[in-house]
Amino acid sequence: MSETKQKKWRWGFKRWIVIALIILGGYAAFGPYGILKPISPVVVLPGEPTGLYLIPPFETHAPNPLLLCEPHGGLYECSYPITNTILATLIADIILILLALTAWRFSKSGELVPGGIYNAFEAIVEFLWNSVEGSAGKWARRILPLVATIFLLIFVANMIKLVPGFESIGYMKERHEGTGYAAVKVGPFWVLDKNQPVEAAAHEGETTSGESELSTPCHSCELVPFLRGSATDLNFPFSLAFITVLMTQVYGVWALGPGYFEKFFQFRRLVSGGVFGLIDFAVGFLEIILEFAKILSFGFRLFGNIFAGALLLSIVGALTAIVVPPGLYLFEVFFGIIQAYVFFLLATVFTSGATVSHHGGDEHH
């Protein structure tokens, strides 16, 4: 009896804590003096610079096509900046490597009962193996490392972008068009104040009377986040799409030899097939176009869904700020897993399909 009362008391106490946090969050976001009001996001497609460089800026007489170069006093200043999407991808890579090392150490330890992270990791790999084996058959052991790596990378990248701080912590810069916001200092940090919208054109080239340029980071400010979801940058999904389609051709040649390219260039059917041979020859060129279309399909599917999800979270968060965003976060977790699995499944189907002879049988073993 006492245990039941104690549980009810605890639940009641926690309930009041939750209600108090909701009220406090509502006041901070929508109160008359709330400087933490959520602000509608700035829609930017390319990755934005973080101030970090893989190759620091240097001057050269001729531009390097592999680097970002801009004319500068008769010379070219070239560098390789690390954007916020590249930085997020590097973090996802590090997490994935650490997970793999943890699983490898456990497999070498000799313990028979899995637990913790390894247990979850083993369940995911077993699920991926069953999916690949059902589609690729005897080629499953060779295809699994490719498609499983793609799945895990997209999965981890989609999950870490939901960590608080992504797309909300960064540095401020001057907005050159549209409406920005004034910067207000809260303790050691600067935040954007939604109560003070500032038109960008009104302060372009203007200084504030009575205060130095260094007293505020900008007049009409916008936030450039240090971290942004990897798949919200076109480079990430299209890189994976290109690698997948390229490896599809590699596995096709691996399984069928040079005869794999006969599905693209059907010269035998053109010579001996008559009218139908001519049709088959034309279909071969359509197959080439289809391979390039796969890259577009892969890339835009992943980019569109993840970018739209991130935008939805930001916009709804700017409108409601409390209660609703946690539900959307749960939806984004589910959606991020689904998008990773869809990419993995299509990569598996296309790659395993390339290992099967288009003449109706597997001629090479």
C-alpha cells in the first residue's frame, strides 16, 4: 500500500515539473520580454562555412580546380573550407567508426552473451543480412559491406542531426537582403531577438552612432550554424548515389565479366535479331540513361525528404516552440530510419540485379 502511494506521489511530483517546464518555455518563447522567441529558419541549400579549413587559405598565380579559389589582388586565394554539413558528416563517421570498433572488440573478447551497444549493433546487422540474403543470394556476403555501410552512415547522420544544438548554435553574420534580427547579449553569448526585426537594406553600410563596430556582431543578423544535417546538403546524397551506381557496375562486371556491358551495347542482337534486334539495341541506350537517372532518383529522394523534415521542424518550432516539437522529433526519428532503409533497399536491389545475367540465367559462377 505504501509503495502504491509513493509511486502516485512521485508521478504527481514529476507531472508538476513537466507543467512548470512547459510554462517556463512558453514564457521564454512568447512572453512580452522573451528574447528566446524561436525564429523562422533561413533556407540555404549549400553548406555554409564554419571558419575551419582542411587546407588553409593560400595565394597562387593560377586557380586550382580542386579548391575554392577567388581572385585577390592579381593572384588567387585558394582554400578548402570545412562547411557545417561536412563537419556533421565527419562527426557521423567518427561515431560509426567507434561503434564498429566497439563491436569488433566485443567479438574478439570471447564473451557469448551480447549486451549493450553490441546487442543493438548485432540486431541491426542481422536484419540487414536477412534483407540482402533474400535479394542477392550467394552474392550477399560481397554486397553486404557496401549497402550496410551506406545504411549505417545515413542512419547515424539522420539521428545526430536531431541532437539539440544542430542548426541552432553558430555564429552571426550580416544579412544582405530580407529581414534579420538584432543581436542581444545574454551572459557570455549572443542571441537573436525576435522582438527586434531589422530590415537588411536599412543598415547596409551603416554604423550605429555612439557605439563601435565591435560592440555587436551585426546590425541585421542571421545565424550560420556550426552543424547542419548532412543530407540537407546536395553533395551528401548525390555522393552516396554516385558511389552506389558506380559499384553496381563493378559488381555487374565482377559477376558476369565483360558480358555485363552487353545489356548496354547489344551489337549481337542488332546483327542477328532483325527488327526486334534493332529494338533491343535501342533499349540498351535507354539502359544507359536509366543508370544516370538512378543517381538523380537516389539523390533527390534522400535530399528532399530530409531537407523537408528539417525545415518542418524549424518552422513548426518557430510557430509553437512547446509541446508540438517533441512529437515531431519522434516522427523525424522514424522518418530518418525509413529513409536510410529505403536507400539501403534500393541499393541492394540494383546491385544484386546487376549480378544476374540479362539473358535469363547466372552464366558465371
